[in-house]
Amino acid sequence: MKPMETMKRVDGGVCAVRGVCAHGIKEGKSGLAVITGSGESVGVFTKNRFIAAPMVLTGSNLRENHRLDSVVINSGCANAFTMERGLADAKSMAELAAKRLNLKTDAIGVASTGVIGVPLDLEWIADHIDSVVAGLSDTPVGSEAAARAIMTTDTYPKEFAVELRSGVRIGGIAKGSGMIAPDMATMLAFIYTDADLPHETLDSCLKQAVNRSFNMIVVDGDTSTNDMVLLTASAAARDEPDEEEFQEGLNCVCTELAKMIARDGEGAEKQIEVRVTGAGTDADAKAAAKAIVKSPLVKTAVHGCDPNWGRVIAAVGYSGAAVEPDRISLVLCETTVVDCGTVVDGALVDMSGEEIKIAVDLGIGSGEATAWGCDLTCGYVKINADYTS
């Protein structure tokens, strides 16, 4: 049974979930968002060694309490590589939200995104927190406002929500456009469900979902200091899903948000989807798929509509996956160019579309994986050459 046959898409992002409210504001490069929704919470965080102060604080709160009542997010400043001041500012940011919401400070999750090495503008946050809290809403408008507030170089807000067959809902918002190669792409995601599930189940389900979604996208190969995915369960649903149904729904929400991030890569004009099958292990398939979407040569060939499939073969070869040259097959935009190690003469490949699909069968085993990325354009260079100036 296909995943979407066991669920349906619903409007509202995080606010599609019972018990969740959101709002946000955006002024120039600065933004501020608040999401409220109490319950068991789990998180997955960046593996960058220079982890940003908000991630340190939020991770500590989750380890001690296993729950959150609200999340406050700012854009424009990453509050990363800001040392002791950064941690103090993250705590002050949590205190500001806690005071306005009448909550305990250690029940507040904090997230930031933007320029690294710049102190947080607490005065601006303090000046705007009241209006954000006053605008909190459980409608789709509230979710979209929050999704827009956390954008940096994103070109559109990213939201997705589903209702499972049991009636349980899962909804999320995310941001990310550049500095994307999550390893738990400055990327943030906030996901809520009204299911009543124990902490251990939420934790295992989130890790599985992240590994097959956010950890399978690449825009530019850089892992941010601020990557974070949070999952909170409000327990407001009347009926409960079994774990398999919940996992399927969470996988769907995370995958759709991840694909939006990949498609919205800085300067991107085309999305790339790579499906690797027939690998010796799933780990090999994952390595090969990510090597392809990460390759600058593949990405520029896609941008130029150049069917230079040799770049794909080369990426698989250096990925670390076990390969046997006489078994590999490659289909580019639905055209077979390599069949069990034999080059198909005269194959005509049309790469003019906005979605480029690459399928690789290693012909060794049953391992498989899918990764998503985007083309590399002059727009990416311009955005990042002028990012702080």
C-alpha cells in the first residue's frame, strides 16, 4: 500500500495539529516566530562540532525534561560561535518567551538561523516578542506566518501536514535553502503531532524519519552549526495510531519538507532526485545517492541540461559503495544510458525539465536509498558572495 493511501494531506502546517498555535513576523533580514504546543518532545541536532548556543540550550532542556511547551525562533542571526555570550543570549531569549507565555524557562525550546559569529540582537527580539505572542493562532495563517518568519535565503515558506487513517495529525514547518548537507542546510524543522506516544517511541521514530529525509538532501555540501529537528506530541487526539502508521506519517511529513528544502536551494532552477537500488547494503546505497547529489560536476551538468552521465558513474565510484562495473545500470531522465555495464549507443536524454530523475541499479544486492538535491547555478554564487555585505 502506498504511503498516501493510508493518510491524506491537510492544510495548516503545524497548526493542523490539535493543541498547537503559531505566529511570526519578518522585518527585512530579521524574523521572530513562536510556536506553542505542550507535550513530550524529542530532537535531532547537528553534528557540526561548533554547535550553536540555541541548540546547546534546547538539547539540555530536552535531556532534563523530555518535553517542551513552546519554541521561539529567530532568523537573521545564527547565534553560533558566540561563546559564553551566545549561551547567555539564548537563555535570555527563552526567558522573554517564557515570561510572555507564563511558562517555565526550561520548557522553552530556542532556535536561531542566519549569520554565524554575530551577537544576537536581544533588543529587537524584546521589542517584537509581545506582538508575536499576541498574534498566536491555531489557523493556517498562524503556521504560514511562523514559516515565513524563520526564512533566510528561502524563497517560499515550507509547510506540510497529514491526517492518518486513525485521525491523528502530523504537521511541520521548515526552513533551509543554503548551507545544506544535514548530518544529525542552515535547516530547521519543527514538527508536531496530536498523538499520545511515549518519549522512547517519538525518539526512535524521529531518528528513522530524519535519516531517510533531511539526512538525504544536499544543496551545497555544508553542514550547518544550527541544524535541528524537533518533534512534540500534544496528545490531544481522540484515537491513537499504531507505531507503524505513525512512522509512515512522520516519514511522509519529513520527506516532503526535505524535498522542499532541496528544491529551494539557493539559486536553484532544477530539482534532482537520485534513486539507488541493488546495492550491497542500505548504507552503500545511501553513500552512492548522496555522492551523486553532492557532486558539483553532476549539479552543473544538470543546470546546463548536459546529459554527461559519466559524472554520475564517477560519483558512484568514489562514494565508497561496493560496485562491480559489469553490473551497474543507469537511467537518466527515464532513458537508459548504461545497461549492466554496457553503454547504450545513441541514447537520447532530454534534461530540459525542472525535475531531473537519476536511477542507478548497482546489481549487487537489495540495498536502496533516495536522495534529493538541486542544480548549481550562478545564482548560488551571487547569493553567497554577497551574504553579509
